[in-house]
Amino acid sequence: MPLLTVNNLRTYFHTRNGVVRAADDVSFEIEQGETLGIVGESGSGKSVTCYSLMGLVPQPPGKIESGSAIFDGKTDLLKCSMNELNHIRGKRIAMVFQDPMTSLNPYMRIEDQLIEPLLIHGICGRAEAVKRGLHALEEVGVPDAAKRIRSYPHEFSGGMRQRVMIAMALITKPELLIADEPTTAVDVTVQAQILELIKKMQNELGMAVIWVTHDLGVVAGFCRRTLVMYAGRIVESAPTEQLFHRTKHPYTRALQQSIPALQPKGTELYTIPGAPPDLSKRIDGCAFAPRCEFAREKCGKPPIELKTVEPGHATACVRVQSNEISL
Amino acid sequence: MQDTLANQAPNDIQFSEAEVGTSLWRDAWHRLQKNKMAVASAVIIAALSLVSAFAPWIAPYSYEEQNLELRAVSPRPGHWLGTDALGRDQLTRLLYGGRVSLMVGIVATGVALLIGVTYGAVSGFFGGKTDIVMMRTVDIIYALPFTIFVILLMVFFGRDIRLLFVAIGAVEWLTMARIVRGQVQSLKKQEFIEAARALGLPRWRIIFLHMIPNILGPIIVYATLTVPSVMLLEAFLSFLGLGVQPPMSSWGLMIKDGADRMEECPWLLVAPGVTLAATLFCLNFLGDGLRDALDVRASKD
Amino acid sequence: MFRFIARRFLEMIPVLFVIATLTFFMVRLAPGGPFTAEKSIPPEIQKKLEAFYGLNKPLYQQYLDYMGNLLKGDLGPSFKYATWSVNELIWSAFPVSLELGCYALAIAMLLGLSAGIIASLRQNTAMDHIPMSLAMIGICVPTFVLGPLLILVFGFALGWVNVSGWDSARDRILPALTLGTVYAAYIARLARGGMLEILNQDFIRTARSKGASSARIVFKHALKGGLLPVVSFLGPAIAGLITGSFVVETIFQIPGLGRFFVTAAFNRDYTMVLGTVLFYAVLIILLNLVVDVVQVWLNPKLRFE
């Protein structure tokens, strides 16, 4: 039985300029211990999806219009009470955020923030929690942990703070970790370290990980399966290897073509023509069609749905679904 | 046949409506207009100012004219706000009091602006030791009860109303200096100033055409918020007998008279009290509205 | 921390020095003082003043004597009351003002903080707009308007309290309310603003993701940072309470230091005025120091300066 089943999640933002469909009919599953990547540009809806699952979408102006997210076969994260949600988040589902500089409370000591999940969920008393906190800090590679645990966040560097965030998220040994672009805001040298750290922890704890990123390279090294999102919708879902070698959606292919390192030297860099759509305006048909080299008239007509075309591999491209093109 | 959108070069992308750029000021004006409370406040203040400014021509009586037969009478036709213990018409005194408050507001705020902006700009622009010394002085003075010093001044050196204006202005410049200095400092570091320098623009051009327009916003906001403080201080001093002297009229004086006699003549208290509070209210609302309109980051959507 | 306090004490000294020197010269320059031709002062007072200021000695000697007296805490004889010294007058009146000030501050903090915090938690609802509008009105109605109005309503019209005096416990209510309301209004606005700014920060989102309850988020995560603007405001608030006391004590006929100060100012009792100013200056500087210490305690980022 999957650890988390998300069905038809729709999260819209009601702004002055219209209704922004940030997450539009998102469905996916993740098994226990599985590593899932969610890839997409800024504004593709990948972060909003995760925030929706964790109940972190500001409502107003956001609103979860419909959908379900069944966790462990029992609780619908989108519909349960705040009380139930608070029992799950921080304990069984944890999240690591993008910007370590702003995501830690500057007015609290590291120690207090770090052990807080243990105290909130009554897992152990304070003395024991402090011991575990220290151990957690050492596990994530913070040097001189015993002395530094009483410091404040601004005394740590960005990379160190991200490690603290990870330690804090994992201290309750959650079943699912959602990592929202954890390496985007840190230096390149630190990125690799953070990635290795999460890999190691995932191995040790056997937990499921959802890794959200805009960087295809990261998912290649870590996630067994990957979802590609565009304009609030999932356009492709596949085992990561197949995603790279036998992609079945023009957008994914365009993304891969855009990786500078993979392009022949001396030629003009490939960029996807056009710009991402304005999500406050209704999009009939495929959202990528205006920029797609394979687009035809049928691409402008709804419904556009994710369909499995090979075992474990689904795409939303209607032309691929009807075998008109192969990429 | 392959006439897809993808074949169009990105530059051909059409905008659905012509997008006209708006300057910061126009945007701010737009936002201010939408804030109905601020607009209403502005209208009320404008009306009050006009009426007060033309008091000598509008008022039915002179502010010191005493009608000893109609002493301390309640409001009635001919004396719409009643009279005080000496038979002076309250409506007239209210208008003249408004005149004083208006003058204090403008002059004292002007003094505060002048001193504050200069001080702050110098401190912020030159930085270094000059800045440190200047700001420490401000810090130390700020912590002291300057109101008390104004009282001292008034006690010791007479009660010329002009001294009052200067004294009050001298109290209020501190915060203005801090604000201006902060603005100048952060502007100096901004990239568009560096860009201007990199383009080779002369310093005076940078200061006047690039820096000052960007500082104007907070200055206007704070000046609008200083006026009510100033008016309050004048009323406060007059109430204590240390500001405007009789037979001249000030709202503070009127309130004091009203408070002394409130059991028998409550109307003496209500009219100036309500007027003062209402004026301060409108000024504060207008200042808040201006601040919201001019603050680029305070967009609520 | 200790160095911080020591440094602030040192900074205090030149300031007080300047004020003391200024006051010395002010008395000499003021019209109607002991050093001018208008000898309108009763002879006993004149004698005491001469003793205090050493009028027959050279100027620098007078200055040193004066400073010496100040260091001993002697503020000189009153200009008006032949049998009282300034010190005695201050000591008799100050405790009353202190009591009034404490009540007013308590009202301001309790009322202001609760209104402000609740408004921030219920942003843009009635629980936000109503308190904030009331706060706006509170800021715009000066103490000297509010006081008489309250007396009019609760004293004369309803007859619930005495209209003046400081005798029974009930007499404390209206003055404390009058003095404290303005500051309650400011504090409410500041608390709301500060809390809102904190509540929109990323680290609050992190706290939510850990499963923290709303109460925990407000009290353990948001409060420390959110109240910073309120604490910063306490410095000017104290100065304001002092100047506010002038008005409130005058209106309610309370025998506090504020009223003495106002009467002294009106009557040109120069030594009393100056003595009180010096007293207030020391008081304010000390209290500001306490406020600064609290600020540093609340905001760890300030500790490394």
C-alpha cells in the first residue's frame, strides 16, 4: 500500500488579478522508502503541491479547492482537522525548506529549535531530547556540536544552517521527508555535501523522500522516480532512468536539451522559445502547446490527462498517447 | 502547415492589451485615491485649513471681543458654539485657534524639516566618523524629554509665539534626521547609484536627480505625520499656560477653560476638544495613507 | 553585557554634565532671578539663594560650588516657598507620580499588548479593524481632552467617582486610564505590526511544519521578535508618561511631581523647575538603560556589537 496517495489536488490562489491555478489536478503516489523527484521551473507548482500536503498554504489567498492526499491509508491530509495534521507533521512527515537563512528562528537557540519536534510530539523528555539533538547534529556533520548547539542561527553559515534544518527534520525519524529545493540557496560546494547527507540519512532511516528541484542533475543521482511539472500540472511521470533515456513528453525533452553542459561547444545555447503561461488565465488544452514544436490543433482541446503509455511511465502529451509522435 | 506558435520568434509575442508603464508617483497617487479614508481626511483638512486661514474675514466677531451681558451662554443662534466666561464668542475663538494651530503646524514642521533633512543628509552622505558622531548626538538627545526642555525654554525666555514655533520645531527634527540619514545611506549602496556613477554622471546630478526623488517619499510621509505631533505639543503647552497667551486664542487654551468650567458649561470643552481630536485624526490617517501609497513593498496583493 | 551597562553609564556622565552646566547659566540669565536688578524676592529666600550660589564669590568658584552641591544631591532652595528646599518638595511629590505612572504603564501594556496581539492573529477581520480604529482614536485624543471628558461622564454625569483628588483607591482609576490610554493605543499598533511582520516570516512556516500548535507558535516563536518594536517604544513612552503626568495631575488635582512642576513653571520658581528637570533627566536616562538591556536580551543579534 502506498505511503501517500495524492488525487486530483487543486490549489488555487484568489488574487486581485484573477484566480491563479498554482496546482491543477495533481495526482501521484509514493511508496514507503521510495525516492521521488519533482522537477519543474519556478511557478510550475512543485512547491505549492508540497505546501498543500503539509497544510502550509496561506488561506487566504490560497485555497485547496479539491482533491485528497491519503497518508498511510488512513488520514486525508487535505481534509483532516488541524489537530490531526499537527500530530502528523513534524513527526511522521517532515519538511526541509529552501532558504536556510530565513527558515530558522533567529530569536531562538539552535538547541531549542532542534529538539522542538521531540517535545511537541511528546516523544521524550527534555533531558533525553537534548541528548538526541546533540547526536543529530553530529550525524549531519556539524563540527564541535556540543559547544555550538547553544548558539543562535546567525552564528552559523548557510551550509551549516541547512544541516541543522535537516537534523531538525529527521530527529523524529519521519516516514516521509519533503525536501523543497534544499540545495538551491547554498553554495555549489555545499550542494553536493547536502545531497550526500540526505542520501545517507535516507539509507539509514529507510524513509521516503520527495525531492523538489529545478535541477535535473540532482534527481538523476538520487530519485528512483521523477515527476515533471509544468504550469501547475504533471506532464510526465516515470522511473528516472526512463525519463532521461526515453522521455515521452516534449517539455521534458526540451528541458534536457537546455542543459548547457550537454550541448556541443561553439553552438548557440538552446532555450525553450516563449515564456511560461500566465496561470491566472484559463488554459484550454495543453499548457505547453504554445511553445511546443510538435503542437497541433488537437493539443489545444481539452481534456489533457496523464495516461500510462508504458508500465510505470505516464505522459500528458496527447500526441504521444495516440502514438502520433515518438521522442 | 506547421504554422504553430513555436515558429514565431519570442519578440513577436503580442501583449493582449497595451501595457503602459506607470511612474512611482502616479502609482502612489492611484493607490492613495483608492484609500477613501485618506481622501476624506485630506478633504477635511483642506476645508479646515481654508476656513482657519480666512478666519479674520469669516469670523462673526473678533477673538477678544467681550460681550459681558452674554457671558457663558450655551450654544444659540448668533453664538453657534456659545460664549465663555468673559463673553467671547466660541466659534470665533475656535477659528482663530485653528489659525494658530495651522501656523504652528506649518512653521514648526518646516523648521524640523529644514534642520532634520540637512543634518540627516550630511550625516548619511559623508558617513564615517562624521556620521558616527552626529548620530550618537541624536541618540543621546533623543532619550531625553525634549518636551521638558521646551517648557524650560518657554519658562525662562518669555512667551513670544515665534519662539514657540522654533522651540517646537527644534524638538521634532531628530526623527526626521534619522529617517533621512537612513535613506541616504541605503541609497548610496544601491546599484542604480553605482550604475549612475559608472555611467559617469556628475555628483550633483546623482544627488538631485537620483537620490532626492527617492528620499522625497519618506520625507513627505513623515512631515505629514509631524504636523499633528506639533499641533499636539502646542495645544499641550497652551493648556499648561506656557504656550499661546490670552487674549489670543488657541485650542489648547480653550480646552483648559472648558475643563475648568466643565460642570456648568460643558460646551466650552466639547467643541475645541472634538475639533482638535478630529484634526489630529485626519492628519494621522492621511499620513498613514500616504505611507501605504508610497511604500513600494507594502503591496497587499 | 556588563561592559554594555558600564559603557552606558559612562555616556550618561557628559550628558548630565552638560545639562547641569546649562541649568546653572539659565538661572543667571532668566529675568526675575536673583542676579538681576529686579529684587522681587522675599529676603529669606534671597539669603538662602545667596548661600547656595555663593553670589559674592568669583564665577568659577560659584560654578564649582554649584556642581559640588549637585553631586551631593542638593538641588537648592525653592524660589517661592521659603521653608522648603527643592529636594524636599521632590521627595514628597515623587512617590505619588510614581504610583500613577506604574498604573498607567500597566494599563498601557495589558490593554495594548492583548489588543495588538489578537489583532495580528485575526488580521483583516473585525477583531483587527475595531481595536485598531479605537487605537487610532486613542492616539488622536490628547490626555487633556480625554481627562476632562472622562470626568464629565463618570464624575459629573454618572457620579461614579470623585472628580478630583487622590485619597481613595477609586480616585486612581480615571487618572491612570487617562494617562495610560494613549500609550495603550501606540502599543497596540506597534504590537500588531511587529507580530504581523514576524508571523509572515519563513521560520514561522518551519515551526508549523514541525506540528507546533498556534499557541506555541505565538508564545514561543513569534512573541520575542514581535514585541521588539514595543520594547523600543518603551523608552519614549516613559518620557511621554512623565510629560503626560503634568497634564493629568493638573486636571485631577493630584499632588504629584508633575503638578508641582507645572505650578513651578507658571510661577517662575526657577530652582524648582531646574531641580525637577535634572531629576527627570537622571530618571529617564536610567530607565532608558533598563529598556536597552531588555532589548538586547530579547534580540540576540544585538549582543554582538
